[in-house]
Amino acid sequence: MTGVTADRLPDASRIIDAWLAAHGPELIAWRRDIHAHPELSRQEVRTTELVMAELSAVGLDPRRLPLGTGVVCDLGPSGEPRIGLRADMDALPVTEHTGLPFTSTVEGASHSCGHDAHTAILIGVAKLLASAGPLPVGVRLIFQAAEEVMPGGALDAIEAGVTSGLGRIFALHCDPRLPVGTVGLRSGPLTSAADHIDLQLHSAGGHTSRPHLTGDLIYAMGTVITGLPGVLSRRVDPRSGTVMVWGAASAGSAANAIPQEGRMRGTVRTGDHDTWAALEPLVRSVVGELLAPLGVRYDLSYFRGVPPVVNDEIAVGMLERAVAAIGPETVAATPQSPGGEDFSWYLEQVPGAMARLGVWDGFGPQVDLHAPNFDLDERALAIGVRTLAGVVLNARSAAGEPPELTPPFAP
């Protein structure tokens, strides 16, 4: 291990407590500033400037990522694999309805997914670690753009080399189903892959009294709408958590006319990495088989999104040590989510783990992510800092060591 020997590791809790006592209000101020000025994917110019300025102010050397938004910054000892810490910065194209005094000042954009908190937490971790003295392991801070668009800005960051030299990588994501003061951990699959389907059908059209003289496009749409999800449920192992759901369908305007054009769009999600790799050819095959006897033509566009986040057991053990140090009730189990997260792309390159940060205040309604009235209990910001800073300060190396996991964290 480079930097500090095991018997000289700093008292992580003492260092974190002291920093939060002195800088807790700044943590909240950063989050509120970012919240009031949301920026959509790949437009995070102001947020990038804020991160660059705050990191530079404590003597760090942040670098802007090549596409102009996003930041990477190394600190601590070199010469061994680093620990990566990632936060996403982009907002959603959702009009905010919270009524907060620091509500979004940008029409049609808001931080309805908690990325303002993710960014503020990592700024805080950066400043804390910069003031902590010699670190037990090298660290790479990754402030990522464009998580909310598929296939995700993580691919841009990876192409820029941010995973080179990493031994483990970690991230947090706000969870309104968990009470503030808890952090949800899970070994194995945490999220699901999320792909999009766009199917356009074409027919010569005709009169509804003579469907046998043309391709009945509406009947063909109905066949695929019900048939594709049904066939997939029989062709894919149900333990994979695979689900296909249509979100939009349109065709025709007259009750007595068979239309010439129709369009359907939907998503396919799975919690299993191997299933995700096989889904596109399977969907294409099933759609072709369903439409073959119906006399309509079609164009199928299949957009692969992100793979599932699959948490590495050793990385979860490193998180568990950090979270358990916060308090005996802080560690919580968390189920696999059907949602997608582009943090999964980092885990294609290097092992790591994402944890769920509880942000529910315990009293009000549990408003889901992406809702226009989503908000979070700001006490969670300090828990986030304690978690990520604790991973670093308690690390013996970026490789970690095999943990002893309790049953709730097994997939």
C-alpha cells in the first residue's frame, strides 16, 4: 500500500465529523445552488464550472472532460489502483412543482432525480479528502454529464479514460423509499437493463369491410402488442426479471378505414446481464414471426440502453464497513430496481458498487424519482459524504478485501 501504513491510518470518523461540523452548511448551499440552476444532459456548463471552482479552491487540479461538461480529478497517492467516486450532474426535462424557496429557475428543467445531491456530496467528499492529510489510497473523482439520456454519458467519460488505473469504483443514488439516515446495500444486480423499441408498420390500407384484400394494420398492431410481451415471457427465464411494456401506439383516424401506417414504442427491461445480451435478436425474431402471416411490412428500430448495475461483492463489503461506521441502524438492504442507470457502464470496465441513499424524511409522502414534486431530506447529504469518504479513509487498497456479507445483501 502506498502513502500510509495500516497502523497509521487516520481516524476516519473523527476526520469526517470535524469536516462536517465546519462545512455542513456549505454542503447544503451547494445542493441548493445546483438545484436552482438545473442543466439538461450535455448542457451542464454552469455545474461544471462550479465543480471546477470548488475543487480548485482547495488546491486540487480538476480537469474538464473533452466534450466540455463533466470533471475528473485525481488526489492522494499514485502508484497503485485508485478508488473511483462518481456523481452525475444532469437534470431532467421536467417542470418543478415543489414550491421550494430554491426551486428551479429554468423553465422545463429540474433536479427531480437527486443529481444535485449527488454532485454536492462529491464536492464535499473532495474537499474533505483534500484536507484529511495523507490518504491510504489514491482517489479519482468523476463528475459525469448526461446520465439521463441513453446510452448515457458514462460512455463519454470512459472514452476519455476515467476508468484507467481504477481498482474499484463507487456511486450513490438517492432513494425516496428509504428513510434518511439509512444506506441501502445489495450484492449482485441492483438495477435493470433498459432498451427501447420503435416499431413502424406499413400496409396498402383499405376499407374495413374488406380486410382480406389488404394487410389489416390495426389487427397486426394488436397481435404484436399482446404477442411480443407474451412470447418473451415464455422464451426468457422468468428469474431474469425481464418485462416488456408498450408505452405508445398510434394509427388511423377513421372507424371504417384500415390505415396505411402505424407506430408502436415500448421498453424491454431485464435484471440479468446474459439475458440483456440476447434480447435484441430475440425481439427481432419474434416480431418477424408474429407479423409474417398478416401481410404488413415493418421497420423495427431497437435501441440498446444500459446494462444492469451488478454490484461487486468486495466493493459492497467496502461500502458496508463505511456505512456501519456511521451507526448501527444505517445499513439497510435494498431490492433490485427495474430502472436503468448508466453507472453500469463503469462496471463493465472495473468492479465496483452503487449504494442507495435514503432521502425520505419519514413523515411526508414518498414521492418517486422523476416526479415534478420530488424533494429530499437534506440530512442525507451528510450521510452521503460519510459513506463515500469512509470508503476511502477506511480502505487498505483500491482492491479491497473479501468481505463477510450478511444475508440481506445477497442477490
